[in-house]
Amino acid sequence: MGRRSRGRRLQQQQRPEDAEDGAEGGGKRGEAGWEGGYPEIVKENKLFEHYYQELKIVPEGEWGQFMDALREPLPATLRITGYKSHAKEILHCLKNKYFKELEDLEVDGQKVEVPQPLSWYPEELAWHTNLSRKILRKSPQLEKFHQFLVSETESGNISRQEAVSMIPPLLLNVRPHHKILDMCAAPGSKTTQLIEMLHADMNVPFPEGFVIANDVDNKRCYLLVHQAKRLSSPCIMVVNHDASSIPRLQIDVDGRKEILFYDRILCDVPCSGDGTMRKNIDVWKKWTTLNSLQLHGLQLRIATRGAEQLAEGGRMVYSTCSLNPIEDEAVIASLLEKSEGALELADVSNELPGLKWMPGITQWKVMTKDGQWFTDWDAVPHSRHTQIRPTMFPPKDPEKLQAMHLERCLRILPHHQNTGGFFVAVLVKKSSMPWNKRQPKLQGKSAETRESTQLSPADPTEAKPTDPSKLESPSFTGAGDTEIAHATEDLENNGSKKDGVCGPPPSKKMKLFGFKEDPFVFIPEDDPLFPPIEKFYALDPSFPRMNLLTRTTEGKKRQLYMVSKELRNVLLNNSEKMKVINTGIKVWCRNNSGEEFDCAFRLAQEGIYTLYPFINSRIITVSMEDVKILLTQENPFFRKLSSETYSQAKDLAKGSIVLKYEPDSANPDALQCPIVLCGWRGKASIRTFVPKNERLHYLRMMGLEVLGEKKKEGVILTNESAASTGQPDNEVTEGQRAGEPNSPDAEEANSPDVTAGCDPAGVHPPR
């Protein structure tokens, strides 16, 4: 098997950290993990103990505590999505309602431990508890708390994510203008953190930065799409590539093509995962040093490719959920050595106060799966050269080793703060990588040929076995970045690509795996579809109409999506070299009977927080009581709403509307964050187009407890409505008479324009 195909196989299979996000990414293994699903597996592995005792990664006198911690179940941790204005409301709800109810609770004779905030996570937005998922699911006393967690997770307000998994995005130090690449992104918990950081200022609907989230596994990319869509950002793109050879992209800068370099890169590589033993019980039985030896080369190639695409002055975080120096310090040392000073390890010791960690080690040995040790490359017999590589050993030169400052790496040990095991290194790029500096100019070559020679020295060149001693040494130099950009510009200027249409890459250039994606078609400026929309909603002149796209080149456009200007630039300039799985958020949907109204498109809840700043018409300001009625009743008539709401609605033409709740600072008991909802003004009623989970979220934030649902009547029963009659009017629903669209879940789920694998229902937008 060639190196490229073997690398792809390893990326797809060697991902024990898949379950890091609890129910979000672990599949069956994550479900059973530490719930007693593996009673037959004994938590013992003598080779594991011998290996790590010999390497001395655990401080003297702490070995017993280290092993005891590994045998204990991992605490459940959750993170409140921190960039939304609702974060404070959710935190208040958790602390003052759900956590208070746990204070004197006993389950199976044991007192329940109240969740505690992670000391090192900013603003108390991450919490851990010793409640296992099994207890949460099966205990009647905890049923309300569990339902809250499930519903808020589905709505995108909470992520169930392992504590150590939260560290890499924090250390990237992201700002809203940063261009970010997440190289091995699935299942997506870290990606969602990056999106949150881009939207730190929610008054800016389109941050200048973006996240390109990549994964090699086509199926896992759709899990990634689902995770990212919960946050409804126009600044996220999901792509499907082998991270070790992810394409170099171009963007248009003032009419010229330039290479895209990223300000921040997250390099959370596939690993052997022995830091996950507390939740992935089968690692105890399957652990062997062979896993690390097989993954080292792939990890180094991915990290090298990331370093190549990092902008000067940019920051790259390399992380694994493995404690093994072959996957950790050895990769970093080799990368630093080949960079010849272009990269350096950043000192981040003061960036997460409260986090306990061990410094990286500077000396280690290599052990084979049968227990044979080697201290340096010269001692490795030739018969072992296919398994052991020179880059697995620490540098021999003491001065060079000291200059690397490997002690700046962070190794998180499970017993120090009751977490999983983890390794993090933060790299800063000082200058171009050496093989990008000293290239001769290549005459008479096409841009594609030049791009192919711009491989990193660790990239596979062809699918045949290679001498491992030569794998990480530069054997050629490629064309410079500027030259590639100019050549690509010439090639594309002579091409015949249709303007504004970004399809999947041609099969000759890239072997396609999985589903064939629909094209991304940007709405042309003269498209007759847009003026009625612009007029109906009185869109501001600053509305970026060029960022609107659809996923079809033929027939009626059923859904309109929106991306940021920067991602539009990326899409238009790289459609032939990049497999895009998904990007953009849905902002408008075609009505079933849209031609009867002044506008054929209604607003979509998924994109309303991005779209709202540009809408100047059809906005109705509602009170908190109005919001409660609108969210609990399917089609409330005008007379059920306040007189203020009725006076705003009575003169509006039938069709899509915006319902806006503004908090009243004079009433501290009321909800203190704004709400924007999509609605429909019928003949004599108003309805909302909000998915169920989002309805439940808003009702909880207003202090209501959901007791049940009457599906036939479309009524959600709460503790307030149960106190009254709670019965809806038996009048014909106005939507049936007025050509009103179906419910968002029904209509959007049946739409042919929804990308396969995406969550079709509107999901929780950024706030």
C-alpha cells in the first residue's frame, strides 16, 4: 500500500478521540464508553505501564495517582457557547435553577456532586460534573436537567465536550479578522469554538475572518457540517481533503491572485489516543507502541503542511490526545529542525491561568511493540527502518535541542485536574519555510505542474514504498508562492469557467469520495429574483447581495444562502482544486404559494441574526408576553397579542415578517437579551417559523417550564399555560386560507435543495 493511501486509511481509522464530544461524535463507542459497556475489559496493560514509567513523563511519586485516575470514569463536561448574547442567560439559568436543584439530591444513596466551573476556562462558560451519562439518562430526579442539556445541545447553546479538548482553540488566540484553517476538524467541537471567537462582536454580522474546516473522511464531514450549522455562521466552510496534502488556495486581492496564508491553524492530528483511556475503555486492551510508530509520519506530514500554509507572524496549535513523545515532542522537534528557524515554540505558560500542565520532555527513547528499546537512530537495525524513522528520536546536538525549548510544550496528565490526557504545542511562524525560500524559477511549466512541485518535503510523491530515512528530508525545491500565483492567474484567465458558478472539482484532478456535491451558484447582479426581495424587506443599500448563492444551476431557486465576502472570494477562485461539502447559511426560502404575495421568498430563522441588521421593513416589536404566546401556540389570532403588536401588524401586507423582542433594563426579572424571530403575517393571525428546540430554548430563558405538546393543535404546554385552560381556538388556521407556508421543519425537510447530511430544520443562529 502506498504512503498516500496508507495515510488516508490511518486518518480515517485511527481516531479514538472521536468520542470526545459525548453524544456529538462518539457513536456507539462514545455512548458505551464509561457507562459499564465494557465489563469484560480489565483496565490493565503491563506494556503501557512499563513504557511510560521508563519515559518518566509522570513526576516522581505520582505514578499511583496517575494510574488510579486513568481507571476512573471521566467527568462529564459542558461548555456554554460563549459568543451569543444568550450565554449569560443560560449560565444564570444553569446556576440558579438546575444546579440549585442538585444541591441536596441523592441518587442510589449517593449525594450528587454539584457541577463546578473549570478554573482555567474564561467567564465560567465551561463546567464539569461527576454525573455520568448513565445516571443523567436513567435517574428520574435528573430527568429535567438531562432534557435541558439535550435540547440546548441540539440548539447549539451548549456543547458537551471533553475539558482538554477545549484547550487548543483557546491557545490559538483567535480574533474576528483571522483566517483560520482547522486541518482535522471532525467531529467539530473545536471548530465550533473557533466560530464563536470569530463572532466575538455580535454587532458585526460578517466578521472579516473565516474558518475552513477540513476532514479526510467524507462521512465525518457531514457530522462536521451538522455541528457547525448549529451556530449558523456565514463564515464557515467545510471541505474534504487529505490534510497532509490539502491544496494551496488562491484569493483575489485588488484584481490579482495571491496565495492564501492562514493567520491561525489548528492541527489536531489523528493519534493513538492513550490519553482517552478514561472514556475509550478498549484502548486498555489494544494499546501498543506500534500505533504511535505508524502514525508519527502522518502526523509530521500534516504538521508540515500546516506550517507551510501559515502566514508569517501566524500561530499554529499542534495537539494530540496521546501522551506518547513519539507523537508529541518528536513531531515538534522534527518540524522545528526542518524549519531552520522559520518556526519557534511560543511560551504560553501564562495564557490559561489555573490550568495545570507538565512541561515537554527533551529526552526519550523508542520502543518496538515487542518491548525492544532504541536510544538513537544509529542503533536501529536495517530490518527496522520501515517501522522506525530518524525523526522519532530527539536531536543529538545539545545546543540545537536547547534552542528548541521543548519544555514550552504542554502535557496534561489526568490526575492533576481530573481530565483526560492531552498534549499541546503552540508554534509561531517567523519567516517562510526554507524550501519556500530558495527555489529556482521554473521556466515553461504550467501552474498545475508548479503546484505539484510545491509539496512539502514530507509529502508523498507517489504511491510506492520509500526509504523511511529519506521521508522527512528535502529532496527538491519547488516554485515560489508568488510565481505559482501568477501562473495560476494566467491559467484561469484563459479558462472558460462560468462566472459565479463553483462546482465540485473535476474528477481528473481529484478522486472524489462519497456524495457528489451540488454546485455553489452566486446570484448575478442582474438576476430578476432579487429586486422584489430587496423592495419587500426594504434592504439597506449596504446589503452584500453579491454574497447570495444557491445550490442549483437549473429550475427554480428554492433556497438562498449567504456567505461572507471573504469566503465568496475563496469559493470563486478555488472551485477546481477544492471539494467543498458545505458553506453559507440559509437566509430565504421560497414559499409554497409565493407568487400570490409581493415576495416569493420568506425569511429563514437559521440566518435571521445575520440578515436582520440589513432589514428596514416588516419588523414588529413584541413584548415578552407576546413572545410566550407566539412560541407556545401555532397560529395565535391578533386579539391574543398586545394592542401594540396589533397596531404594528394590522397595516402590513400578508407575508414574511420579523418579530423583535428588546429587553427592558428597567425590569430585571424579564429576559435581558434580544430575540429575533421569523414570522408570518396571515389574514388575522401571526405565526412563528422557529424549530422546536429553539422554541424550547427561548421559553426556558423566559422562566417557563415545558410540560408537553399537543401536536394536533400545535400547542406547547408550559407551567403557565397549564395553570389556565391551555386550549387553542377551534378556528380554521389562517395559513390554510391565505397560502401560508407550512411549518419550517416540514417544508425545509422536504426541500430538494438541502445538502445531503445537513440538518434541514433551522438551527440556532449566532446572537
